[in-house]
Amino acid sequence: MVGKLTRQLLVSTIILLMAGTVLAADPGIELPNDPAVREFSESSDQKRGSVLIFNIYNSSPVNANNENTRINITNGNGYADAFIHLFFIDGNTCNVADAFLCLTANQTASFLASDLDPGISGYILAVATNDLGVPISFDYLMGDEYVKMFTGHFANLGALAISTATDQLIVPSVNDGISAVLLFDGVNYKRLPHVLAIDNIPARADGNDMMMILNRIGGDYSIGASRIGAFFGLLYDDAESAVSYSYIANVCQFRATISNGFPRTTPRVDTIIPTGRSGWTKLWPTGTADNRPFGGASDPIALTGIVINKNNNLKSASNAFSGGHLMHHLTLTPMVVIVVPVFPATC
């Protein structure tokens, strides 16, 4: 009798703990409550900014027709030229290569990943600078990209734009003209996301192949970008039931197909989201960054992400669709620090 009662209490405790995990507030800073400013106050793919993030670029070194990315950047200022420092982050090694792009007033430009950085997959950070390469407030940059992969995934994705919170030079520390510190803290630049969400995950049994791509934003780009590390997530079915999962990604860019292999849940994804049904997920990084002297020794870190769905039944099934979009931002990271090298624009 005592053993049976103990087991019942244990089961009740586990259920309460799981409910607490699911119902607890998401980590990070809540988005502004004012509807007039909520959508455009922080990073978004529907605004202009001084920094752009292209969440994916890739190309095949042997068959660029099959796998490639076209990057498009526009200067939305009708009077001033734009000097743009491009940083190409290798998603696997976290090594960084860079180039400058200069645009006259109202000019737009496009380039292929296969022409600038062939055979590499990662993300691009574009920073507005002056002609000396010092980051400045220039909230007129906008962009998008077309990406196609050898797996058959394809999408047109907007660039994530981050504006500044001041119209002055916003770099708090330039070390003898060698490097500059960019603070995404809501005071210098606007803040970056912390908790991400995919609002709809269709069933794989219906021919869907949804790819998720995550990027860690931060680090010293004169040395190498920071890695994602551990992240935690909750996967919901369409009846509001949730299971948790976790993963450690020792890369700057993590790419996986949502399937029984990832995320590893109990039961597996195909059981949680069977044919004719759908689900959704939210996730966040659990690691920290040492942002001293600008922030704390163990500050939360930022992720950005996209999803691209492929369905080979486009021509034969009315509910089959392919395409992609940026992941939703549920909360914000208090501070992200990026160090970039400073030298005159070469264009």
C-alpha cells in the first residue's frame, strides 16, 4: 500500500514538473507591448537597418546551377552613398571572410555566392560603415536572397534588418582604428532574438521535408564567430500537448531536417505529428557569453533561424507546398557583442 502511494505521488510530481516546464514564461526579454512599435522596434525582415543578416548562403563548387544563392542589397537612401562591410561566416568552421560593397544613393546590387565564396555554407552579416570602415548609423539598408539546394529545397528569404537606437556613430569602442565593438542592446543597435519559433510543422507522412537552419550571432569576427552550443526546445502537437528536446551544436550554423532523427523526442516526431496533422515548436540557446566589460560574464546568447519546406507532390496534391521563411522571434536577447575589424572601404 505504501509503495503504491509512493508511486502515485511520484507520477503526480512528474506531471506537475512537466506542466511547469511547458507553462513557464519563455527566457529572454519580452517584445514591446505597444502594438505601434512592437513589429518594427527590433530586428525584422520587414524594415530597413544599419545591419543585415542573411541567414543562409551556399553554393556548389562543381554544380552551381544545382546549389547556389543570390544575395540582393539595396541602399534606400536617396541622397547618401552606402559603404557596406560584408562578413561571410563559414557555418562549420566559424572562420570569417570579408569584402566591401559600395552603393550610390538608391542603388541596388546582386551577387551569387558561387562568385564570392564558392563551396561554403553559412550566413552573411552586412554592416553599414563610413568610408574608413567604422560602423555608423545608416538605417537605409534592405535586402533579400534566393537560395536553392541540391536537396531540392528552395526559398526567397528577407534579410533580417537591425536598426540603430541613435543617429550618432554607435561604436562604443574603436581600438586604434583596428577593431570596433557593436552592441545589440537596445541602446546602440536594436536587440536580437533569443527564443525562436516555427509556427507550423506539417507531417512528413504527407510528403513534407522541412529543413531548419539556426545561426549563432556574436563573437569576434576578426578571429572567428561564436558557436551555438546547447539549445532546448518544446515540440507541440495540434492538441496543445508538448514534449521537450535538447541538442548540442558545436558549429556556428546548424542545419537539420525535422524528422524522427531530429529533434529526438519521446515519442518520435512522426508519432506526435501524424498524417493530416501539424505541430509547432519553440527553442532557445541555453549557453552564455562573456560580454565583459560591456555586459556580464554569463549573458544569454542570440540565435536567428529559418525554415524551408520541400514537398515533391506540388503538382499532384492540393495541400502540398514548398517555400521558406524566417523563424518567429518570441523574446529578445538583452545584449549581444560583435567585434569587427576596421579598415578603409576598398571600393
